[in-house]
Amino acid sequence: MQYPEPIAKLIDSYMRLPGIGRKTAIRLAYFTVTMNKEDVIAFASALKETKQRLKYCSICGDLTAEDPCNICQDKQRNQSELLVVEQPKDVMVMENMQNYHGLYHVLHGVLSPMDGKGPEELNIKSLLKRLQNNENIKEVIVATNATPEGEATAMYLAKLIKPAGIKVTRLAHGLSVGSDIEYADEMTLSRAVSGRTEM
């Protein structure tokens, strides 16, 4: 038996989300159908508004509703430290820790030749330009995930940045190899930041 076309389309839409398999997509689709009309409209409106209003900060590459983002505009933050992360969600994870008060730069991925991601596909050129134009930055903390691609990206960045005389450090103990920053608890992240090592 086939699903009615609207439900089939909804199932397909949910399956496009990361980590959502067919069974979960079916469950979400049927849950959505049982929601009251106002909640469904609010949900759809939130999706539409998010897509329309959010953009990438022209300075750091984080998601923002205004450009530049609040963090880049905040002169109270430590202007000498720049923490480099893979994705915008990693900025929020680090901010929730409330232990880091410097600036950020979002790469939008990691080097992965198998997936066709080289330096040109990442937000690296703007990072180097930012470092060149900002004498206040004395340390770049590379906070890519502890995966082979994350490590390769960290080493690549260190090779590019160190000749400019800028200290390059890496998040240290606390993050296990193969783990994502997104899933680490705040204590683990705090230890990783305070125990970072120079590259």
C-alpha cells in the first residue's frame, strides 16, 4: 500500500535531515499530521523565516540575522584570540560553555579529498585575510573535531598561519579521537580549551 502523496512527500523531506532514517521519518510525518493547524503553520513559518533571514557573517562565517554578527561586533571580547571551528553549531556549543571569550572563525567543513573538499571549498582564504588585516590576533586556537579530517585540517592551518608569527594551538586532552565537539559536555570542552597545545 502506498502512502497518500502529501505524506509521502513529507516522509521524503524528513529523510533529507541528517540521522533521520525511513522509520523515524514516517513517525515524524504522522506526528506532524496530528499536530493542530496553528502549530503546523508556526513550524512551517519558522522554517521559512530561518531560511530567509539567516546569512553568514561576512567576518567570521557564523550564522547570523545581522551582519556582522553579535560576537564580531562585541568589543568586550578578547580580540587577541581566534577560535577556528568546523561548523556554525560549534560556535554555540563553545558559547554555552561560557569559558571562552575570544573571537571565532567558521570553516564550514574540513579538508576531505574523498568528498571533494579542498582548501578552496572551505572558509580559509577569508581566515588568512582576516589574520593579515588584524594585528590584534596573537593566537589561533584550532578546534576542529578529533577525526582524521579534522586533524589534517588543523595541521594544514598551522602550516599556513605559523610563518606569520601567530601562535597556533589545538584543543587538547578531554576530547577523544573520533568525537565531535557538538556531543562533548561542558566540563570536557572547558578542559580541552584550557589544556590546548601549541602546534
